[in-house]
Amino acid sequence: IHYLLIEQLLTPCSLSLIGTTYPSLTHLILRQCKLVQLVGLESCKLLTVLDVEGNWLEQIHIQLNHLEYLNMSRNRITSLLSMNTPNLKYLDVSKNRLTRLNGIETLKNLNILHATSNQLLTTIGLQGCTNLLHIDVSDNHLVEMEQIDQCPLLITIKASSNAVIQIPNLLNAILLNELDLSSNSLTSFDELSIGSWLPFLTHLRLSNNNLQELSSIKLPSLVELDLGFNQISDVTTLKRFVKDCPLLSRLNLEQNPVLYDITDSSSLIKEKSSCANPISILPQSLNEKSS
């Protein structure tokens, strides 16, 4: 047997028994099985996929050299320190009780990290994740995102619904495609704060912050910009920003003071260096006035 799926057990199952009975397992799924500890799978040396979502896990102790996919979401985990999984590429620890990411620095091959809905206070631990492509730490207690600059291959950064007060250091994030920092405490977004030119950034979400202005930053690939529910009031700097985003096609300005100085969408569109792509602006009333 290489694939084993067990769901919704009434009594906790024995991982040690599974490990000794099915040593050739490559895929093991144990969802809602009332597991309290993740120990006893050392015999499953060929295991590449492990899914233990929706259990009662508090402690983990894993030593699986071939494991590539690990889903531990919806548990009660407080620490990732006892993980020896050098080939892990996908890790989901969402909806746990983590305050730190210490332990993941050993995951040199990690590509995808989901750590939403925890109690994270820091992202220290990312320094070893040099192959990370996607990270989602939304819905935590982060004030800043440390060591994100140690992940030069990042394509997606999602950190909405935190308390982040400044743009993370994106000096090495030249491949970044999507940045979501909505629902935080940002007050500025400028070239100094991002520390880099982002030539491949297509989606930028900064809604529900305290942004007051935007400095002129060249984002040649930007398609979507969400600035809804901020404090942007300077129409001149906004027009300059839009002009430097030739591919911009979706712009959200809902609930910003700058709306009082914009009569219709055409006043922004004409500032674009290229009009090849039509631009849709929220609130919808601006588009209606320009038509």
C-alpha cells in the first residue's frame, strides 16, 4: 500500500502502528482523527505527502527525508522546532497557535508557505528559505516582516490583516508578481520604503491602510492597484504614479479624499504614458462621468 486515507475517527489512531504496518506509504492523509502528537512515522521512509489537517496536534516531531508536502492546518501547534524534513516544498500551518516561525530556517527547498490565522509576532526564520516562491502570513499580529529580503525568488507575498507599519524590504524581490498588504497600518509607499524596482509586479493591494500619498515609482507591469479606504489626498502625485504604470487597467480609489479633486476617470487616464489598455476605476461613478 502506497496511499492511505483515514478521516473522522472517533478514537485517536496510532501513528506508530501505521508506520510499522505500512512502511511503503508515500501518501498519508489523516484528517479529523483526534491526533495529539505527530510522532511515530519514522518507519515510513518513503513518505512524500502527509496531510493531518483538522486534528488536535500540539507537538510535532517529524524526521522524514523524502517528505515534500505537509499540511498541518487547523491544529493547535505552537512550535515548528522539531521538523527534520530537508526536502519539504509545501508547508501549510494555517489556523494554529504559532507566534514564531523558528524551525523553518532548515527548510532550504521550501517553495510555498501558508501560515495564515495564527498569532505570529515575527517572520524571523525565513533566512534559510532561499527557494521560497509564495508566502501567505495574512491574519496575524505582525508589525514588520523581517528577513523577507532573504528570499530572493519570491513571486507572491500576502500579509493582509496584520499591523504592518512599513513596506518590507523588497531589495532582492525582483521577481515579485503579487504584493498584498491590505488592512495594515502603512502610512507610505515610496521608492525608499520598497528598496527596489519591481519590474514584474502586476497586482498591488494596499487597501485599508493609512496611506496619505504615493511617490512616483515605475511599475511597468502593474495591472491592478487597490488603494481603497486610505487617506490619499494629493491628486498630482496620484496622476504621476498612474503615468508610470502604463499597463494599469484596474484602480480602486474608494473612500479617499483625493476623489474630491477628480471629476472623472479621464482626468487620470490622460496622464498615462500609454492608453493602449483601458482603465477601470472604482468607485464606478468616475467611469460613468467620463463616458
